[in-house]
Amino acid sequence: MIVKNSSLSVDTEKLRKKILDLAMRGKLVPQDSQDEPASVLLEKIKEEKAQLIKEKKIKKSKPLPEITEEEKPFEIPESWEWVRLGEILDVRDGTHDTPKYLDSGVPLITAKNLDNGSIDFNNVNYISFEDAKKINQRSKVDKDDIIFAMIGTIGNPVLVQEEYSMAIKNVALLKKIYYLNMKYILRCIQFSENRMYKKSNGGNQKFISLKKIREFTIPLPPLAEQKRIVAKVEECMQAIKTIEDSSKEYEKLENQLDKKVLDLAMRGKLVPQDSQDEPASVLLEKIKEEKAQLIKEKKIKKSKPLPEITEEAKPFEIPESWEWVRLGEVAKNELYSMADGPFGSNLKKDHYTLSQEVRIIQLSNIGEDGWRNENKKYTTFDHLKEISRSEVKSGDIVIAKMMPAGRAIIVPDIEKKYVLSSDAVKFIPDTRIFKPYMLHLINSPVFKKQVQSDLQGSTRPRTSITKLKNILCPLPPLAEQKRIVTKIEEIDIYLKN
């Protein structure tokens, strides 16, 4: 998540990674010369491991190779030690077979059930108690064990907080031999996920072997410092979460305020009216006169008249100098000033090109906060000639027909040419109307409420160009349109500061 305001831009995921990086290098908390060094702790772990092997509580594993200088990715404090996971933990894994699944029984946990530091039991397969018992003879998961994915998404570790009845498949299991702070080990695995992934094998389905997990190196601090590191990391992570939560709440409030500002603006209550302004009725007459003249000169075709606006249809009262109009009435008096994208065979994948010729404007590009420069797809200049009615220029307004319908953007000046997809409509306002006002109007609750009230379809509700043309719009005098936009922008800057 990126938390933003006018003076701050914080990528909180990068911040989390940086905290772990400092922690694993011994730079997050100070060292204490009174701490028993990690070398002593390591000897105790080896002695305990030897005793457990003697008592046949764990199996003797193949000796691990000594750690070379090349395997140490960075410097650590003198009181620390580089160790292999297999030296300090009993490293096992779950079954790699697929037992018979049942409607109920014992949950079989796989990588898909490891979710953001916890086990998700909502989407599990169940196996019999007999099959679970066989699996758990060598890979029983106990409280304070760590499990993580060793196939597909490498990592995503979970420190098991409770005793669960479950079995594991294709999941690595780290069991404590001697007292360690397992929360510290958890942070080590989180920090090392990318390094583990690089050691994995396979193509589409990555896999890290048990041998490589046992040989994997981590930095081991003194036990007392492990506790201090965990406490500081958790303090920092909680602070980041607080920032994110506060940011989400602020964004929600800011969004509500934005909507309220636009609502007030479209009701004539954001800025005062000025009796010296030329009323919107005069502006409308000029647009109609020009249209009649162009039709007479056969420069544009006469279109079917839009329905008259009755008093009952008007959503609310507006100032006397304003007028209610339909969106189609204030489109520019030229061919295809309001048009939708090509349907069916007119623009399909066969018409796409890898060369950067004509950018196809898709729903994913029409964001709630403006243009999103993602999911780039192009068609050819030659094909654009066949669908020229759907061509869009930078500076034009584009309206989404679905998901959710009605949001609008201004097309940026970053491509040579643009064309609509079938899910969008272009709208070029009359030159006598202030385009930024029309953009705010279309994105206002006044406009969107009308769009949402008349959608068609159940699985993917959508509007149409005909319905958009008929949407009722409050139109102020031109001078007031500009004052409204100025005030909206002032408030927007204030909120972002």
C-alpha cells in the first residue's frame, strides 16, 4: 500500500521490508555485551539435538556443509552467527501424496491455506483420521512450529499459535529443538522469501527441496537480542498498520467529502450566483442555433430530438440562471461528438498489434480518480480507418458503460492515437461549455445516481449511449461553470494538504 499526502509518499510494503532488512543485519536494536553470544546458544542446540537423536525422538540427518564466506549475503554483528536452518531446527515436510478427500474429517493444509501469516480453514480439503495419523507420524504440526509453502509460492510462513487437528501436504515444517524465539525465526523466513525463491527449481510450478531448506542460511543473534528484535519489529509493524488504517479512513472521508462538494456544486450551492453572468438559457440558444445552421448547410445530419424535460423529471431545484439539459444536447455540433466503441467483429483480438500504434481505451483505463495507464493494448492505424467513428483524441471525455457505469476521465496526451473499446463512450462537449465542469458533472452523484437507476443486465450491469444522452444535467452560466471548477480545485488541494 502507498500512503500519500502533499508532503509524504510512503510505500508501506517497502517500509516493512526495510525494517526486516535492518533487523536481520543487527541494525534495528543495539547489541548488549552482556548477552550470551549466539555461538554458545548454537553449541547448546547441537548438544540438545545429539541427545534427541540418541533418544530416537528425531532422526539423524546427513551432516550439513560448513558455511562459506560466499554464502553470507551481508555482515552481521560479532555476537551473531550464520547458521543453517537444519542446524538449529528439526526441518521436515508434509506428505507429497494425495490422500482420498472426504466431506469431513481432518483438514489437509496446503500452500493455498497459508494466508497472510495465518491458516485459512475456510477452503480446505478433508482426509480421514487414519490418513492424517500416517502423515502426522513424521510431520505433526504443534503449537509454536512454523510452516511455509515449498511449492508454488515459496514462503508465506505461519507461526502456529494453537494446537490444531490437521495434516500438511507440500508444506515445510520447522520444529524447535532447543529454546529459540520462534517469532524471530518467522521474521527470518519472511525476510528470506525472495532468496529462497531464487534457490527453488521448476518452471511454472516452483519447488524448493527439503535439502535446500535445511542448508538455507540465516543470521542468528543471541537469544536476548532475538527477543528485543521481535519486540521492535512488532512495534514498527503495528505503527505501519496504524498508518495504513488511518489512511484508509481518511481516504473514505475524503471520498465522502468529494462527493458532497460535487453534489453542492451541481445544485448551485458551492459558489454564489452573479446577476451579471449571461444566463445558461442564452448559451443553450446559441448551441441550438448553430446546430440548426449546420443541419441546413448539410454539414451534420438532423438527429432524432431528445425528449423534453418535464417539471416532474427534474431531480431538484436549481438557480434561476441555470438550465436543466440532457447530456446529448450539449455535445459538440459535429459528427460523432458522442459515440461508443465498436462492437463484435469490428474490434477483436485479431485486430490487435504489438506495435504502439492506436491505443485501445478499456474499462481498466477509466479509473475513479482519472486515467489509469495500465493493460496496454493497441490496434493498427489501418484498422482505425474502419472504426473511425470510435476514434478518441487527447482531451476528450470518455465515460465507462459498466463496472461501475458512469465514471469519466479526460484522455491524456501520451499516445499517438486512441480508439474506444465497446465498453466506453466518448463525449465531446460544445466549445461554449467549460469542459472541466462537464467532467465534474459526469462524476458527480447527480449524474451517477441517474445512470445507476437505469442499468440493464444482472451479471454485468451496464448503460448505453442512448441512456447517457438522456441523462439530465444542471447547466450553469459559463462564467459560473468556471468559478465552480476553481472552487472544486481549491477544496481538492486543501483536502490533499
